[in-house]
Amino acid sequence: MAESKFTPGPYCVMGPSEEGKAARRVFAGTTYLGTVTNTDMDFEEIAANAELWADAPRMLEVLRKVLEYADIKTSWLTIDEAEQAFDDANELLEKHGG
């Protein structure tokens, strides 16, 4: 498996920084990753984009577990771990409109 080249998670969303501002900042711990903002988007869309970005490391982790379980010949996951991976995947899909 290829080594991850992104900043490790978990990520979190901060903001808005000022009342009435739409921008959301994304951090990995104390490391600032960037700001989600756009004058053509409403507040909800900006917040949703930031949350999707912030969940990316968790999504990758869950995808790895689901795919590991799918390869039943080499999987070391227990049934409980596999069920948790599928529950996590469904939770993320529900959260982000999948």
C-alpha cells in the first residue's frame, strides 16, 4: 500500500472567525491547512465543504478497512471490526449527503 503523503488527521473545522463571516478554517491539530470560503456560496455550503474536507482522513481510514474486509482471503478483521467499518462508512455517507 502506498504511503500517505497528506497531513495526518484528525482534522477539525474552526469558524466563522467573525460574526456574519462565512469562512471556515481547517486544522490538523494546531497545523493550519486552509480556509474554505467563496462569495458565491451560502453559509451552509461553505460549512459543508469544510466538514467534508475535515472528514477526508477518516474517510480514507474507513475505506481501507472496508476494502480489507472485502478481501476475505487475507482479512484480519473480526466480524465486529468489519461491522464497525461499514457503520462508519454509512455514517460518513449520511453526514455528507451520500
